Amino acid sequence: MSVPARLAMSLLVALGASGTLPASAFAAAADPLASARWEEMRRGVLGGTAAVFDAQVKVLAPANAENPTQVPVTVDATALADVAEVVVFADFNPIVEVLRFYPESAAALLGFRVKLQQSTPLRAAARGADGVWHVGGSWVNTVGGGCTAPSAAAASTAWQSRLNEVSGRQWQLGAERVRLRLRVVHPMDTGLVAGTPSFHLDDVELRGASGERLMRLRLFEPVAENPVFTIEYRAPGQTLVCTGGDNNGNRFSARIAP
Amino acid sequence: MIRWLCAGLVCCALALPGAAPAGDFDYALQARNVAPDAYAFIGRDEDFDTLNGGNIVNTGFIVGRDGIVVIDSGPSLRYGRQMREVIASVSALPVVLLINTHHHPDHFLGNQAFADRPIGALPGTVQAIASDGDAFAENLYRLCGDWMKGTEPLLPTTTLRAGRLDVAGRSLRLIALAGHTGADLAVYDETSGVLFAGDLVFNGRAPTTPHADIDVWFKALDELEALSDSPGFVALVPGHGAISRDASPIRQTRAWLSWLQASLREAAEAGLDMNEVLTRALPAAFVALPVAASEYRRSVGHLFPAAEKQALDHAH
């Protein structure tokens, strides 16, 4: 489904649901980022369900990002209990939704890089055990153009032989804290460059040795080319299995030794 | 990708100062006499902004028997014109050649002021100006505002190669190197003993790295340091920062790049995320270096992805 269609559908859901929500859920707390688009974000991306601004959801990104095709973002919602889903979005991006992740047994934390088209609030909304979206964010100033710049892959065909190639490595940071850094070769074309259709990783999941799922991700076009993810969990000494695919049906599976 | 990379190269001052520049857009260029018949214009130790108009770069000229060789043309048409006026006040001889040391915009966007003269550069520099020049110019308009009025990229008209160049009755040694960019030309004036090092050497200002290959850059620095040990050497004009009478800016540039490379590799090997790398403190030796904090952050963006790739690829 195209992103505008996805947003439109979310909007419909929001309109349909709005009558059933307690008025207090929409208590109009001022957007700390003072964005003219916040109401649309709340209704569209968050489906109009209850949302609160919550500093416990941290979005770390440079205030001034020189490279709008590779803006580093770290989302940390580990201060909240039982986070089921986190959605990351950028109010002023032509494609608003960046990714969603479902921490499952991993920490509610994700590092990655995003393409930004212009200066924008960059937000993460974490849905916790209370069913409410807890929204954090920060403003990123950038020269812009990140979504309409051709991918580096567009300049040559070399990437084709390495598409979906995975490299990854685990670091044991503490007795109960393991970090995975994962890189997947993919152009992540936005579809906003003339003649180059949207071509992006769609779903990625990570399982432990016993098949237990650590985290699932749904990725959209704004995730930067050749995505690199930072993920943390409490399962030391395991060979992880990472599987995924893109919106053209190319699948991959890779094992990452401890 | 290529386009914005170029646009982003020089951009760090995203928040522009509110104060307006002098209405006359006068760079107040002063020709410093480095050695007999060798001159330099020394820019500020700053980032591009609407107050300095992009005058953060060093340019220079050599007065030969039959004419003048100009080295780099500055960030704008206005700069190039003002530079040429000052040169004319020093010598009535004609400019016979303008050399662009490399393809970064503060070194060639004054070319239009020398459109009636031969303009030379390494082939790699000419290609890079052809592909990236417009984006560079756009970016400097954004950063420097009206100082840029009328500025358009103008391609060099002739390609230069390494070796001796007899021009204007003067013998120049052209040293074709790389590392700061894919093509960096250093110019050694054998008569005066002045080395115009371009951006291979920074003095008292953190180096910039948007097109850097640090290992290649080290080799270039070694070659320049060897030259500075030769008997005729008198002075070094770095691409940015003060004139030096010895190799100390070469060692300073090498020290920064060595630390930067080691630090990024170590961070990638330790599994740090780019945001964690960005927030690391500078070592004491570099804390007071002008624009060190902003150049470090820019360099993380330019160089960390490769360090990270290497650390991840080697895991299996």
C-alpha cells in the first residue's frame, strides 16, 4: 500500500474511533516541538488513539544534521514498561512514517539512520501496557533533500550482486546486556527520484537460537540506504538468525555468531 | 546522493547569524608578503557565514618575471574580483595562469574574475568541479548570502600534471597528490621556496574531510614534510590558517587525522552507534582548536559509516 493510502486509512480509522475515546485522552497538551503538523500526525500516524507527550521516550538525533540522507537516530523507550510497538515518524517528511518496531523480548531501543527532506520534528511514539501512545521527539535541522537525492546505489550496478547482504556483530555489554549491530545492503529507494520506483526493505526480524523472537521491524522508504541497526537484548552467547525481505519479494536470512 | 553530499560538504553553520554584513561586501583582502615575490591572502579561522562571506580560505599569487600566477580564487565572484584588484596594486604584470588546487568551492568559485585568463587544475579537479560545482555554489549562497551575488562555477580551461611548470619566467614544481580530495595539487615555487599546500595542510584549524581518504592523505603529508626539509624551503601557505616557516602545520594536520581515524575505528570496533560517537568528548589536545567540535561532528558523518562497515564485515 502506498504511504498516502496508508495514512489515509489510518485517518479513517482515527475518525471512526474518535467517538469512542474518552475526551481526556485528547487533552490538548501543547506539542513540545510546536509543529504545525502535530494534529495530523496524531490523527494519521497514531490512529487518533490516546497519546501523551512523554519525556521518557527519548529520540536522540543531531540538532543540525549535515547529511540529510544519513541522519543518525536513537530511539530509547526503555523507561516505559511493556512496550509493544514503537512508531518513528517525521512530521515534515514527504513520507512521514520511517519505521515501526516491536521489541518483544528485546529492549525498546533502536539505533538507525533516516533520510530527511527538510528540517522536521523527528518523533517516536511508544505504545505501552496502558495502550496509550507515549510520544517523544526532537527537532532536526538539515539542509534537506534527503528523500529526493538518488541513492548511492543508483550510480552503479555493483549493489545488485550484494543486495540484502547482511553483516552483523554482537557485543556483550554486561551480564544481561548484549548489543547487536546489523547492516543490510539495500538502496532503500524512496520512489521520489524520477524514474526510480520505491524499493525498500519491508520487514526484518531477529530470533534467538531457540527460535524465540527478539524483535520485529517494519521499515519504510525513509530509512537510510544500507541500513545499520543497533539493537539490545538480554540473551548472551547465542547465534542469532536475522531474516527479512523487501517490497520486491527479495528475501534474506543470515546467522550472526555471538 | 552525490548532489547533496556536495551540498552538505561545507555546511556546518546551519543556524546563520542574524547580523547583516557590511553593505559594500568588502572582504578587505590584504596581500601578505610570504617571501620575495610570493604573496598570500589569509582567511579567517571560521566556518562559512554571512559575516565572513566565505573568506575562510587562503589564496595566493607569485609574481614572476613575465607575469603572475594565482593560486586559488576564493569563495565568490566578489572575492575573485577584489583579489585581482589587490594583485594589480602589487604588480602591473598580467595574470598568466590561475591554478585551482582542488575542487572545494572556497578554492574555485572566484574563477569568473579570471575568465579572460587560462585556468589550470588537475584532471580530477576539473571533473569534480564539472559534476559538483553547481551544488557547491548553491550551498555557499545558502551559507554566505549576498556575498555570492553573480557567482557561478567556471571550469578550469586547461589540465595540469605533476612536474616542473615553467610559467611567467618562473619555475614551479606541481605536486599532484590526493587524500583531502581525490585530486589535490600542491604548488612549490622553487625561486622563493614557498610551498602552497592547498587543503592538504590546515594550520590552527581542524581539517575538513567531506571527500577525504585519510590513508592517502598521510602519504601526501609525508611527501610535503620531506619537501619542507629540503634546503630551499622557506615557508608553507596552508589552505586554511596562518603561514608557517616550518612543517609544524603538517604535523598538526597529521595528528588530527591520526586521532580521528583511530578514534572512529575504535568506536566502531567497540560497537558504538553513530549518535554515541557524535557525543564523545574531544581529547584535551584538540579542545581549543578552532572549529574542532563542529569539524569532528562533520567528520563522524563522513567517515564513520566506512569504519562501521569494516567493523561489521570483519565479524564473520
